[in-house]
Amino acid sequence: MDDMILEIRHLSKSFGSHEVLRDIDFTVNKGDVTSIIGSSGSGKSTLLRCINLLETPTSGEILYHGQSVTGPKVNAPEYRSHVGMVFQSFNLFNNMTVLENCVVGQVKVLKKDRETARKNAMQYLEQVGMAPYINAKPRQISGGQKQRVAIARALAMEPEVLLFDEPTSALDPEMVGEVLSVMQDLARAGMTMLVVTHEMAFARDVSSHVVYMNQGIICEEGTPEQIFGDPQRQETKDFLSRFRKN
């Protein structure tokens, strides 16, 4: 299928004798916004880290446009320029300005000249509302602003897919909305996104596909209407019951 970007096949991950992921299978197609939901400790973030090659899967395969990226000869930085990641703790370079944070990867990984990289960075910083802060260091801006810079930095690499690992969990409640708003705009623009989130309203209202994980396996997946409106598994019903009143 031409639209398939990522295919996860029988993915498992263990840390010592502790099996964190077990036989994970799903696909990501162009334009999908896939939300991965589940209790803390269900393996969601580990799955994302495996997809981004920050963790090495114990077994199984990850295919990017039909090519395996789990072999020893894969150029991980080059692959990550296509499959970008936004972390819950921002991971900005504290000694660099907002602008430089968004330029450095383009120059080092994509080999762009600095002026092209700067123009590109400015475009994405404007898109997320952070252009007025280009000369600030991360310590001088709020958590919500840091996360918006992190999103701009990821977008500046012009990835085909963006992975979000609980992008609002480190934020004060009043800052969550500004980050979710940027993500909604990206979804509307057709960005392919894979989002680990505890924000059930986002999963329900913005996603095209929802994956519910429990104890390292995919327990149930489907459209938001199926998962939130008519879950089939008791574990899914129990997990979602606390959000029903939202």
C-alpha cells in the first residue's frame, strides 16, 4: 500500500527478564493521527522509543516504506530525520538559543547551509507562535513554550512522521492547551502523527486511530468512535470509564 509509512511487526522488547512489549503489530499510514493510550507502565513510551530506534527491539521488525530499520547497518540519525520525536521533557539544548536549537540539526544532519536552516527554523517557530522568543535560552521561557520550540525543532527537520511521547505530561495544566492547540493544527494540516497521551479528549477528538495498550500488548485498536463509543474488551471499558464524564 503506497500510503503505508511505518509497519510494526511482532515487536517485542525486554529489559532483562522483564518483558515490556509483546508481539506488537500495527501500521501507520500517511495522514494518520494515531493516539496510543493506556495506564502508566503499559509500554507506550517504550514502543515509541523502539520506533525511533532509541531502544533496540528484542525481536520483531520495524519497516519504513517497506524497508527494515532494525538491522545493524541502518543509519539511525538519517532515519530519525524522517521519523522525528518530541519528548515529554523537551530535550532542548540549554546552552543554545531557541533559534539555534531549531537550526543545529538541519545543519549537522540534513547538511543545510546556515542561512537556509535559519529561514526554515523561523518559518516553523512562527507557526508555533515562538518567533518573538528566538534569542531566548530555554531557561528563560515556560514549559509550554519549551514544548512548542521542541515541536518547531522537530518540524524543521521536515519529517514524514512525528512521534510525541506524552508531550503535555511535564506541563502545568494551564500550558497544556497551548501545546495541544499546536498539535491540532498539525493534524488539520495533514501531518502524520503518533501520539502517546493521557489527554483523552485529544485522543477522542483529533485522532483518526486509537491504540489501547495494557501490560505490554495492544489490547484493542480502532477509530475513536469504536474505542470511546463501543469498546469491546473489558480492560478497555474499565480504563475509559473514568473519562466518560469528560
